[in-house]
Amino acid sequence: MAAVFISYRRGDASGYAGRLREALDRRLGEGRVFRDADAIEPGQDFVQAIETRVGECGALLALIGQEWLHATNAAGQRRLDLADDFVTLEIAGALKRPEVLVVPVLVENARMPAADELPPSIRSLAHRQAVTIRDETWDEDVDRLASVLARRLGLSGVSRQVMQARGASTVQPASPIIGKLLIGAVVVVALAIMAMIVTRFRENRIETAAGTATRSATSETLDSGPRTGTSGSYGIEIPRISEFADGSVIHTLISGGVTPRGNVSLVRLRIRVTNEGRYDANFWDRSYRFLVGDQTLAPTSNLDEVVSAHAVKDGIVSFEVPAPAGKVALRVESQGDPPGTLQLDLSTTDRRVVPDDAAGAPLARAVMTRIAHGDQPLVSNQSVSYTLASVTSRRFVNTVRLIFAIRMNNLQNYMQHFGSDGVRVLVDGLPTAPIDGPNETVAGGSSSPLRDFVFDLPTQTERVVLRATLDDAVSEKPFSLGQSPSR
């Protein structure tokens, strides 16, 4: 039986949920933490499994990210308010049991929602003391959370597991000779580690502090703020629009920092890749370039990873920029239209020195605008009709993405095809095809679910016309996108 249940929203903090489960497993013991994507067997009833685990758990961690409170479905309804929303049902079920410890866990610099922002069934969540877990202090924050859970759940041996999870271990020798050999080996290893730390410190490659282990490229702490033993590091201001779209893959610049090194400056960017597609996506240095004057610089981070379908992963991309660092442009390579560039100021002029991921603006969020909402007829003939439910725009550095939620109503008694062939967006009179849309059949006398028709348009687009065609029937609806938000 899992002692700890992690409640999360897949479109909000799924990457953090997996990372937290692995970290708590190392500290509390295998099998004591439940996350639906990991613990449900193939063919098992999803709803029943979650209800059972929530009913058995001794603690529930409500993982809250930037999009947790305001996440909506395709119809524009807030998910927390829906009767069948899994997250609401999970938390409400745990709050009904006084013996269950319910802890809001804040990630991505998210804030704790107020009581009046929550549905009645989980309103008391706002009265629970929240825990914040930050990327830059991940191990320490998880240690504190694991200790609280262990005490509340009466788990034994956790202190030893926490030490082992942080890279320390204790060994009881079987004999004095073995003990001396082990002590000697530990001394040699400790001296080697100290030499490595001193070398790295002198090279300013990784800032170290007591008890901090060496980290991989995906979890390395940014040198964007001053710490013990460092000087001159500072954060980069992140523009409001800091996302690049490459089809179903989204690249988000979260934070960054600069560490001067004589005639060069080390620039580290924390980038998040969100893969909304059905196939794995590359997350590697090859996707990123710095434009400095007439130079095009490649990263030096050796990042080469894969983001699974419908998953999120963070990574550190590093550049060595000739000093003094000034204005540069980040370019993200894409498979479609020419990539956009994001202007960044690396200079120290009037720069407020701030620590790590607090640099610049809060964690980057999608710049989305609801243009239209509410069912309205779009086009129809004797066989089928289309209904437009909502129109949403999402602005990226390199494109503005329009999402039309459309439902097909089959008026005949036989199946009809529902595809994107008859739906186009006109920009300055020129038709643009969707980059994604439905390709399915709808049974006779029934309606399809709402399906998204997705269009990527030039960033300067302000007005469009949605054209829908069914045989000889043609309908056109104009929409104004408004000016691009200020950066």
C-alpha cells in the first residue's frame, strides 16, 4: 500500500510529479509513493485505482504549479469546477478523512490559492500549511518534506535513507581489518572529491556549497546569483513572451544568469521543453544558438536528451560569450518557418543582483487570450453542421497560435468524416492551413467532441478571417487578435 499519494494535473506539473516521486522513493522507501502514471497496471481501471489509493493513503501531496488554478478544458470551463475533475476528487476525498495529512506543494514559483478561488469541496485546502520546492534547493526542500511525512506516517529508517539519497552512507564493518580498509578507501575517495571540488571552484564551472552533490545538465543550479565563494554573477531579465513554438514542442526560457570569466562570460539558461505531441522529441544543444553581433555561437553544455510524448523536462543550456557581455539574441531552431529570436540583455548596467531562478520576471507563462467563447453556428449543409465553441490565441516569440474549438454534428444516419480540409484562416486574404486538426469519423445522428483546429501565423498578425467550407456552403467569420502584448 502506498503511504503517500501525489495529486497533480498533467498539463501543469507532471514533470515535477515524476521527479518528486523518485526523490521520495529514495528517502521513504520503494512503493510508499503513488503517482497514477507510474503505479497503474495496464488494463487496470484508472478511476477505481485512484479512488482506492486515495482511500488508503496516509498523506496526500497536492502539487500546485503555475497553471493548476486556472487550467481549462477545450470548452473553456475551469477544470477545478467540473464534477468529474480527478484533481478535485482526489483532494476532496483526502480532506474528508481527518487522519490524512494533506500538504499543498508549490512548484514553478506558484502561489498558494486563496479559499475563495477554490471550489467548495476543496476550499479548506487553503487553510493547510504549504511547502515550497524550488529547483535551486531541491534536495534540501525534499529532505524537509520527507522528514515531516516520515514522522506523521511513522516510517522507520528514513534518516538513513535520506543520507543515502543525498550521497552519504554508513557501513558497519564486519571485522577490524575490513573496517580499516574501508576507512582508507573512504579517505582516498574524500581527498579525490575535495580535489575535484577545488578544481571546479577555481574554474568557476560549478558553484558548490556544503552538502551539495555534483549535478547533471538537467538539474544543475544556475549561476545567476551570488553565493558563498562567488562574485560578480547576476541574473538575466526574462521577457514576458519567452516561449518558442515548434509544432507540438514548446521551448520556454524560464531563467538565466551570467558569470564573468575574464575575457568571456558564462551564460546559463534554464529551458523547459513541453512535448505535447505523440512522439519523443529531442532536447539538445543543436536546437539553440546565440546571435552576438555577426557571430552565431553554439552551446557548450553538451545537452543531449529526449522528452517523451506528453511530458515536460527542464535543462541547462550554456554559452560562452565574449566579454563584455551585452545584448544578444536567443534563437531556437524549428522544423517549420524561419525561427524567431528572443532579445536578451546580458550587460551589468543598472543590474540588480538576484539569486538563481528569481532572476527577472516570475516563471514564464503562456501569453494566452480568449478571443471568443460560446457556441455559435459556423457552417452547415444537408449532411453535417459545424459549431464554433471558442477561439483562443497564444503568443510565442516566433508565431501567434490560433486555436479554434469546433464540433461537428452529423445529421445523417451513416458515418461522416470530420477533418480539417474545409477549415482555413485568411491572413490578408491568403488562406493558411492548420498545423493540427481532427481526422476521424462521426457516427450517424451524433456529434463529435470539441476538436482543436490549430493555426500558426506571423507574429504581426492582428486580424484574421475563419473560413469554413462544406460542399457549396461557405461561411466566413472575422476575428481581431489585438496588438501583441508588451514585453
